[in-house]
Amino acid sequence: MSRFDITTLGEAMLRLSVPAGQPLETMTGLEVHLGGAESNVCAALAALGRRCAWVSRLPDNALGRYVLRTLRAAGVDTSAVELAKDTRLGTYYVEFKAPPRATEVIYDRSGAAASDLTPETVAWEPLLDTRVLHLTGITPALSPGCCELVLAAAQRAKAGGVRVSFDVNYRSKLWSPEAARRHLETILPYVDLLFCGQEDARTVFGLEGTLRDVLGALHTLTPAEQVVLTQSHEGATTLLAGELVHVPAREVAVVDRLGAGDAFAAGVLDGYLDGDIYTGLHKGVALSALILAQHGDMLVTTPAELSAMLDSAALEGTSPRPNR
């Protein structure tokens, strides 16, 4: 039996934000949260009772210990995280704005500790002692060493019989669409479950057309048994036995727009671990709604709360049962 249900690796960052409507340039105080796509997924799955581990590199100082304490409190195993002296923790600043203005994010992550991760330094044994290895397209964009690491992780997992989950998660502030496509196409052959946003499919892979067209084209890029196309506030779509299945997003009063994609991935992975991707899609949109209704990138929830969300969906006529 594997030690973990889900393992992942990536960068954690400090999120510093001002209240909605407050400009960063006139800030008088900042709220602090922990952010990071991979650690967000682990925290959400740990809240649902899954055994999760996060592997990374952090500065050996109070900020690094803050990250470890926060993730351990969320139920995530961090025993394979390397602490390094004379390094730094990346930060990002968030200015929430109401429409028609767009929320602004300013990153300060250059030279952060996690960017020095390489295949030679990572703790392979705990990383691969898992049922599913979850990776994202953010980590390979951090540095050449991180790019080599993510590819090596996917290759080693596949060779060892570990299923690989991959979220494209394109970040234009880290690399160009051309660089992303060139490197991600070397990873996709090892993926079993692929997440890709509709906009990322267009920007990175040049894929347009109907949802079926885009999903079909993504399936030509990867042997993944399952490809999930996310559509922001419209929900998500996949192909099940050749049938197009769409799960709409839940209506929610938005408190904080960050972390929804990671919460969605966690829900889908929870279903995937049970061999039920359809219910996983419903769990994903439910968890996305929950994270949008709270402050911070890391979801705080319980299995009971998720069950209540799924029950309410059933009452509204969108029950997680295939309608063939």
C-alpha cells in the first residue's frame, strides 16, 4: 500500500493583500495568506481525509517555518521539504478590484528557494510513494532545473506505476506560450489525468473550436485516460465514454477570487482516487464555490460540508449521477 494518496511538488509563496477596493499604492496594512497551486491542492484534499505530501525547498528562517506550520496544521505531510540557508520565500501582492477593474497581482519570486530544486536534490522516495503524483505547469516555468525535475518526476512515476495528474496552469508572467508548449509537450506523454483551462488550450496549444473539438485535440497531445477542460465561471467539461459531459459552476457570492482552480482540481482528484471522475467533477465545482466564498488561497472545509454541497446540487437537479 502506498504511503500517500497524493503527493506533489512546487513553490509556496506568501500572499500579501489589501482589502477589496483598497489600492496597493495607498496601503496601510496587509493581510497574510499562504499560496501555491500544489500546496493548495494538498491542503484541500487533506481536509477531505486524503493522505497528502508536499515536497519543496524553503528558506531556513521564520518565513519557511511559517509555511511548514501552516501546511502541517492543514494535515499535509512536509517531512521531505528541504530547508536551505541564505535563500528567500517568494511573495505576491494582490489588489482586489470590483468590475470593470481587474484584480491585480504583483509577483516578487525571482531567486526563491524553490527555483533551485533539481532532479539531484529532491527526495524521490516519499514523492513517489503515492497513488497519484500531481504536477502543474507552474513549477517547470520557475527555472531550467525545475523544468528538468517535473519531467523526471513524471517519467519516474510512470515507470513506477504511479498515476500522474497534471494541470497546465499557464502563467504568462513566468514564460511565453511558445516556451510553455515546447516544454509541456515533453511532459504530456506521461500524464494520466490532464487539467487544462479553455483559455490555456487556446493560448499555449493554439486549440479553438467547440468543446468537443478542443477536448479531442488535447487527447491527441497526451495518452491521458481523462482530460478535463475548465471554463472559468462556466464550469468544466470532459469526455466520458465518448459522451460530452458538462458540469456547470455553482452560483456563489465571491469573497476572494484566488485558489478556485486548485480547489476544483482537488475535488476532481478526490473522485479520481475513488475511480469516479463524474462525481469528482461535481466535487470540483463544489469546492471551487467554497473557496470563492472564503478569504485566502487554501481551502478550509470538511467532508460533511462537501457532502451538503453535493446534496444541494441533487436537490437543484444537478446530481452527480451520469445521465446516459
